[in-house]
Amino acid sequence: MTTASPNEDFQSLIDHCVPFLEEVKNMTTSTEVERWLNQKYGPDSELYRTLARLVKKGVEDGWAANVEIDGPVYRRSRLAEPSARTRFFSITAVYMDSRGNKLGLPDDRYRGQFHGHPYGEFNMVVPLAPDAALMGPNGWCHAGWTAPEPGSKHYPESKGGPVIALFFLPSGRISYDFKPQE
């Protein structure tokens, strides 16, 4: 049995994202698009299983979600900048682990950095524990997709253990300049 190198796994992840990005490049994220993503590319689909396997391997090997934002429990890394190849989407991996956090939020959830999506976000959620989930605009997502619409702002929140988010941003647009309204 041969084992792929981290570089081969990284290239394979990008290669598998490109046809997906070609398909969604003219879509505007919304609840309807989120439903479509979960029907066509949900956890039982070949694309989801392949991307989930590769991004999990990337986290394990240290090339995905390897920049600490709040210690080892909240990390991210941009895997690809917007380019013609990625249909001008960026590709980013985020790792969040709600276990043992001290924020005191309901459900022992973990909350990351408040941010906004000027052009929306296509977000694939990969749980690493049976109860792990990521909050999306339509509630908790245990495995599958969320699709925050253009102009949306939120704290990323996870619960139930570690989760990876593999997200695709049109034009790479994300803003951490917004202040939450309490």
C-alpha cells in the first residue's frame, strides 16, 4: 500500500474542489442553496466523503487548520487564494473543538471570532465526534453544508466536540472588521 505525501493530499483536495467550484460559481448563497448542497453533496455523496477524508488528513498532518487563533481549540488556514483555477473562490479550513472550553455558553458551545461574509459562504461541516456540530444560519449542522447569505455576520459556534469547516468564499471575501451588536 502506498501512502500519499502531504503535498499530494493537499493537491488532491484542491483538485477535487475545482469541479465543485465550477458548478457553484454563479450561485448566491441562501437557504435554498443550502438545501440543494445538502441534497446533492450531503454526507453520503462521493464529493463530501472525499473532501472530508482529505481535510481530516490535512488537519492530522498539519497542513490544514494549522494557524492557532485561540490555542489548539480554534485554528484555521487558507489553503487556496482566489484564482482562475479556483473560480475566484478562496478555500479555507477551520478546526474548532468545544470540549472543555470556559466560555460558559449554553450547550458548552465554543464561540470563535465575529465576522461577516460580504459575498456569502459555502461551508462544508465535518464532525470529528458523534455529537459535534457547527451552527449555521438554519440551526446546528452535524454533517453537511451551511450557506450564510451575502451580508451575513456571525460568531462561528461549535458544540459536541471537534469539527472541521471547509469553506469556500467568493473572491476570498471575509471581514473581521465588524463589531457584534449585543
